[in-house]
Amino acid sequence: MTFHGGPDGGPEPRYDFSSNANALGPNPAVLAAVRAADLSRYPDPRYGALREHLAAHHRVPAGSVVVGAGASELIHRLVRLRRGPVLTLEPTFGEYARAARAAGVRHRTARSPGEFLDLLEGAAVAFLAQPNNPTGELHDRAFVREAARRAERSGAWLVLDLAYAPLSERPVAAAAFRLFAPNKAHGLTGVRAGYLVAPAAEPAARLAEAAPSWVIGAAEVAFLRAQAGVAARTWLRGTLPTLFAWRRRLAALLRERGYEVQEGAANFVMARLGEDADAFLRARGLRVRPLFDKGLPEWARLSAQPPAALAALAAALEERG
């Protein structure tokens, strides 16, 4: 497991490019709701009012909404419930593979959209991140539609992981099971809460039944309610132009110094910094997300950060030569 975005036993970095949280956060409207939560009482174990609130936000029946302790917990729950092969399009978020290993099921990997479609028939659960992590790539609508069609025909559960959809520069195609992890978009990654919108009530009920009691607490309930509100969404929309400008400046900074960069639609980029970059930068108060665990040992993921962080990164890379 690669640690990033939080304490890892080393010195705290001055600037953390390893976390993909919205660098303009935390969202004040959501933070106020979390701080005002009544922590003296249990929340409703069925999360009835919260599920109705989220269902109204997405214009779906409340019975199709499943609450969880972040996207990772819901990923593990999906895999445990299905108990069959897991399919991913690599490189991608490592929690899908971790869930397959934890459940003792086969993990099948595709290296192209065409191969992913071909392998769908034998999958129990298939994951597509929209935009993808770590590449930032946004899968096109035709591919997503075809994947949803083949999954429905074969009985696979196609899960669109939309953790970075609110931080995408372009519209996101979604279908089938939709997984939401809004804490990144609102700059509150310390609040571990997420939810899933299933295509029908029956799989949603099975997923809800598979959860532990009180899977999230009162602070997380307050967070999920608030992030769907008008004030929270207005703040988020207002941050995006600045965030994408910072991402473009980050990509330009790296390219100007001769590094290969992959820039997608999300608030982060991939750069070929070399295998020693993580240690070199960490010694200078900067942290990036190395990608050796994804078979990309020379690459790192870096998120959009404010000008002071970009200046510190530029100075460190100049020193490196």
C-alpha cells in the first residue's frame, strides 16, 4: 500500500501534491454543517432522511441510494457481495484490486477499452473511474454506453466511480451503478463518507443489508446532506476555474523543465519525474504520489496547488537539474 495525502511517519510536507482534494477547500458551507452536527446521539441506522435527500438531489427513488463510509468501503462491500471476478481498466485506483484480494476473488485487468469490453462477460463487478485515477482520462460516452449495455446483458455490475467527476473540466458520462465520494471535491478528505446510486432497488437493498450497523456517524450524515445543497454546489462551481488554471500552470511548469506530462480532465496530472523524485522532493518539503504500485515506476501524480506550492516545486526541480 502506498501512503499519500496524510501522515505517513515522515515529516509533514510544506506542500502536498499527493492529495487530490480541492486545494481551495474546505468548502465553508459543508465545514459549518459538519461542525454543527449533534455528536451526542446515534444517527438513524437506516439513514432514511439522508437517502431521501440524496435521492431528490439525483432525481432517483430513495430505495436506490446506499450510504457508506467512503468510496473504498463501498468498493469492498460491492466485491464481497458479488463474490466473483473483478475487472478493471489499468492503470487505475488501487482499491479495486485490494478489494478483490481481500475477498479472495480473481482480479482481471484490461489494458485498453476494447479489451475491457471483451472481458466484461466474465466479470461479477467491473469498475471504471470517471475521470480515471491516476491518468485523469475521461472515458467517452460511446464506450461507457457500450460497457453498460454489455454488463446488463452478462449480469455484471458495472460501477462508475465518480469521485473526481465534480472536479472534471468536461462533462462526465455515467451509467449503471454510480459511486460518489464528495469529500475530495469539497476539500474535506478527513470526513469518510460516500454513497452509491444503484440502477434498481433490489441490488441497493442487498448492499444496504451487507453494511455494518451505523456505517457512518452524525458528522458524516451532516457532510453528505450539506454537499448536495445549493450553497455547497455554488462554492464548488466557483473554485473550478482557478483549480483548472493551477493544473494547467503545473503541467506547463513540468513540461518547461523537460518532463513528460499526461494531462486529462481532472484536477491532477501525471509526470515522468524519475524513480528518485519522491525522495528528492520529500527532502525539500514537497510530497508527490509515486506510481510504482501501478507499474509506472518513473511516474508520479501531482494535484493542482496554489502559486506558492508551484513556486516551491519549480525551485526544487531547478535544484535537481
